[in-house]
Amino acid sequence: MGVLEFQKLPVNTLVGADWKTFKGITQGQTIGKGYKTKYQLTKAICRLLSCLKPIQDRRYDKRLKDQAINMEPVFILGHWRSGTTFVHNVLAHDKHFGYTTTYQTVFPHMMMWGQPMFKKTMAWLMPDKRPTDNMELNVDLPQEEFALSNMMPCSYYDFWFLPQNMLEYCDRFLTMKTATPEEHRMFRETFLKLIKISLWNTQGSQFLSKNPPHTGKVKEILEMFPNAKFIYLMRNPYTVFESTRSFFTNTIIPLQLQKISPEELEKNILEVYTRLYRKYEEDKKLIPAGNLIEIKFEDFEADALAMTEKIYRTLAIPGFEAAKADIAAYLDKKKGYKKNAYKYETRTVELVEKHWDYALKQWDYKLE
């Protein structure tokens, strides 16, 4: 167990941002009463660590900037709490994949130098289990690209810090429907940099991405990687709603710099799900034939090894036979894992059926 409790962090993850990004996210924003100490301490540490960023910039420009990405990335998509983490962890046991690590999500500018020292400090401080669902946490484990929020001031995950902007960020940074040309450019350049450093760090030849916000950026991703592969996960919307509300409520507490009421957060979750669903349904038509597989998480969970093989075959991803033993060994270890059990309240059922009935019908989900 780490020294610090996740819910009582004295700073938030912006300590690992560069100074330009920190200012771009927080400038002109209202810092809530009761959060100013956390803001000032985060700001001070960020300002100090930012002085070290040029070291990595020079190394990146010299070693990686002009390197080509030789294999099209594989993207795991789906709304939060749709099982994307589990699928990501399974596929990451294929050693030919490269991915963003948990350490990299917080300190993306301290990857190509000084990593051992900062990684040890982070490992000492962080908990060994994710508080929301008891999933294992480790500095080297694969993680979603939360790192982007510390590399540019236009990440959807900025809502963790400024939750009152959640719907604005949804349209600008999640679906990018209202993003400026500069924000589109910044996303492309920053994401490409993240991929190259992630591949270098994990010694992978093909990038494996797990990032729920990318579900709203299929069009933008295809502009970067026309032959990209996509795995889209669906899960029972009743479970997704309950789990997302719990996950967002618990995760936002140590990160936020302003308050949001439980009622407003719940309202936003319902709305963001709809906007994300519609954007994905609109964009998936652009994916070349053979480059998309859509899977119910319940089917993957029932026979993960067989479904993993199906993913490889459908998307023509190389290396399943070589990775099969490692993947099977990991799945054997997870057999005793106890996931959260959800009992749906009447109000939950009513909210989901009122707001997400389209998903229930399209994916043929019923109340369990």
C-alpha cells in the first residue's frame, strides 16, 4: 500500500504537466473555495518540475522525432467502465505491443531521463489497488492516455480538475465538434509524440491504445493513421451507468479544483454518454472494412482467450500464437478476481431507460 491515500492527495496530477499546459488549463478558471491550497501546491511543484522538461525535449528531437511509426496502432474504444481496462491488460501481455504506462500518465516529460528516480518515488507514494474497483495499480502497468492532459491544454480529462466545464470539454476535446484548427493540430502533434515515446519506453513495435476519449475521435485518428485497427466494447448500460457514476464520483474528489454537485455530475454523465455514442456511430462508417470489431464485454469476460484470438484474426493483428501462453497465464491469475456487484435501484433503471434506450435496443441489453 502506498504512503498516500488516493482520496487525500495534497496535490493533483497536474504536478507532472509542463508549465505552458498548466497555464493553458487553469488560466482564467475559477478555483473553488477550499481548493486554493491544493492548487497553489500543485502549481509550485509543476513550475519546479517544468524546468526539467527541456532535457527530454532535446532527447526526443534527437532520437525519436523523425522516426516513422511502422505499424498501424490498435485502439481499444468504449465508454468508461465498459471493460476497456481488462481488455487492454490482456492484450498488453503480447510483448510486441507498446503502450503508455501508469508512470507516464503523470510524468510524461520525465520519460527519456531520470525515470528510475521519479518512478521509485511514485511507486512509494501511490496505492497498489485502484480504489474504485480494486484493479491492480503499478507504475509500469499499461494505462490509458491520461498523459495527454499533462502534455497539452486541450484534453477531455481536464474536466477532472474543472468539472463545471465538463460539457464544454465534451464538445471541444472529446468529440472535437467545436475544437479550433489549432486544437486539432495540437492533438495530432501531441498524440504522435506520446505514441513514439511510449513505444520507445516499452520496446514495442505496435502501439496499443486504451483511451475512452478516443471513442469520440475516430475520424481524427483515421486522419493520422488511415489503416488503424479498432476494438469497440459494449457493456450493459445499467452497469455502465452505476459504475461510471461511482468511478467519476470517487476519482474526481482528489483531482478537482472546483466543486460539482452529485446531481450535476450525474446529469453530465447521462449527456456525455449520448454525445459520445452518436459521434462514434457517425465516425465508424469511415473505418476501412476489416479494421473494426465490436464486442460485448460480457462475451469477452466469459471466454477471454477465445475472444482475444477472435480479435487478432478479425483485425489481422500478428503474433497471437507467440503471445498465447503469456495471455493465458495472465488470465489464469485473474480467475479469482472479484469485480464490483451492482444492484440497480428503481431510479437507475428509469434514468437509463429514459436517456439510453437507444443503446439498450441496438445492443439488445435487458435488465438482469
